[in-house]
Amino acid sequence: MNEEYRDVEEVLMVIKKATMFADPIMKISTKGLAKIVQFLARMVKEKIIDKREFKDFQNFAKQKETLMYLIFR
């Protein structure tokens, strides 16, 4: 019983350490996403890509953010 309790404690400690690193990664990811959206908006303005492609990317990014929120909340 003592050994099982120790194993559970180890698993919980690993999870706790992993969540400490998740927050900075999420912040970096969000800043990167903002830069990509900005870049694509400029491409639309210069008529390099269609507005439809830009909207498709925005929809994809919204779905990704929703998924990441559900995973890390």
C-alpha cells in the first residue's frame, strides 16, 4: 500500500511540474498567433491572398484556441 501511494504521489508531482511549463507556452503561442493574423491581414490588404482564406485561418485559430482552453483549464 505504501508503494502504491508513493507511485500516485510521483504521478501527481509530474503533472504539477508539467502545468508550470504550460502557462509560458500558452503565452508564446498566443503572441505567435496574433503575429500570424496580423501578417495575413496585411496580405489581404495587399491582395496577395483572398479574404476567404484569411477568414478560414481565423476560424481554424478559433477552433484551436477553444481546444487548447478545454485541454488546459
